[in-house]
Amino acid sequence: MRLTNFDMDALRSFVAGIDAGSFAQAADRLGRSTSAVSAQLKKLEDQAGTPLVRKSGRGLTLTDGGEVLLSYARRLLTLNDEAMSAVRGAELEGWIRLGIQEDFGETMLPQVLGRFARAHPRVRIEGRIARNGELSEKIASGHLDLALAWDDGTASSTGRIAALPLCWLGAAEGEPIWQADGREPLPLAALEAPCLLRSIACDHLDRQGLAWRIAFVSPSLGGLWAATAAGLGIALRTPVGRPPAVRMLDPMTHGLPRLSSLGLRLLQSGKGPDPIGDHLAAIIRQALRETLPADWMVPPADRPAPVAPPTAAADRSASRAGSAA
């Protein structure tokens, strides 16, 4: 039997269309015409020997074959991009210092470091998991070359690569620990100050006129998850890394302030042309695209926009992303 090789450009257009929710939007992102992307999809269906999408109302949905191919397509593109990065950067030598949030350190950091080490074996990489303020300070002082940090509003939005929904979190089991009846202040579980998400929580509660108290303070995200799961307090975080023992609380049901989103930035030290940093930044962006729901990612040409509250499916996806600011 003669083997068929999938067209990589067509696979990239297919994945971009599914991630964007529209092949017309994918055409804009890829710098192609809609008809060109449609032709690539038709070519891919011919190569696969089966329809990949079908009409569903005004949009498109994946067929069974499309769901199978989408999973393989992501892996093929990742391997292709990793191979291209390795070939183009085969002569790279030196070292780079990377800082990353604890939220993403447990699962994404090993993935990123592993890919980079395979692509650039002559480059030494130093990794550091730290809080948001420390990451920003070390980038500014030149002690870090690259950092994945929350957008605290102190810099331009050009480096924003994702916008993650904020949510109130409580214990998954037992009765609610707080009622919005004004009798008791809301018990807040938070990280040690200074903490960006702790400040956001306090600001939202103050603006809604809700009394609150700090019920539990932790130096680490693991301690915060444990306290929240035990029912010692309500926390404000993104859904990333949320353990099963912690659930999202509906603001309307529990009388809590509605929340918006929190930007995620990729900071570079600005020391001039940095091919090593550029290669590592590309690997980080790819890892985030594979880890986070597609509608949380900010396309390069788009300005940041508010993100809708996460769906149950997105929340399940985010819970695998990593496990603090």
C-alpha cells in the first residue's frame, strides 16, 4: 500500500481553524485568503480519505475522523517546529536564565526545558520558579533573560500572550463557609503579601462593600490549595492547576464580585538581539497553546480582550496545566 504524507501547511491551517473557531479567522491569522485555507482543508480531507468537519448551525464541528486527526496534527506540528528550531539553532551556544510562575512550574516547566535541551544541547539553561514581583524585578535588573509572569499593569500589553479568567474558589466538599448576609466577614485564603491576586481579591471585595478578613496565609501555592480544600477560606486564582478538592464558586450564587481576566506576559530583558531567548520564547508559546484552552490565548496581532468565564471543559483542561503568583 502506498503511504500518504500529510501536508504540514494544511495541517497547520486545520489546527488554526479549529483553535480560532473559524477558518476565516484562521486565514487572517495565517496571512492567507479564506479560499486558500478552504483548499488546504479539502486537500487534507482527500489525504485522510474522510470528512474532517461538518456544518453545525452557522459554524463547523469536527467529525470523528477530524477529532482523531486533530490530536495527531498537534503532535506532528510540535515535532516539526521542534525539529526546525533544532536545525536552525544547531550552532547556538551560551546560557539563558528563565523565570516562571509556580502555577506553570509543575508540568509546563519540565516540558519546556526538555524540548529546549533537545533542540539546543550546547545551551545551558537555568530555571527559577518565583512570585510575580520577583520575576519582574529580576527581568528589570538583568538577572533573568526571560520570564513568564502575570500582567500587573506596569508594562505595555505587547508581550501579553494569554488572558486567563479569574475565579473564586472554595472547598469541593461540605457546606459553603460564608454567606453573603453581612453577619460575618468573608474568610480569605491568600499567598503572603505582596501578591497580585491577593490585591485583586481585596480590591474587588472592597468595591462591592463586602467585609473580609485574612483567614489563612501561605508562602506557597500548595499550602493555599490545602487550606482552600479544607474550607479555611475562599481564594481568588485562575483555574490553572486547580486540584479536584477545590471547586469554582459562581459569583451570583454566592454573592461574590464578578471577575474579569488576568493577562499572562512573556517578559524579555531587552539586552538586544537574543536568538537563544527567541527560541526559548517560541517553545514556551507552543507549550501554552498545547496546555491552555484556545480561547484563552491572545493572537499576536490582537489586542487583549476580556475573557468569558471558563466552561466546564476548559476548566478540566486548565486543571492539567500546572499547579502561584
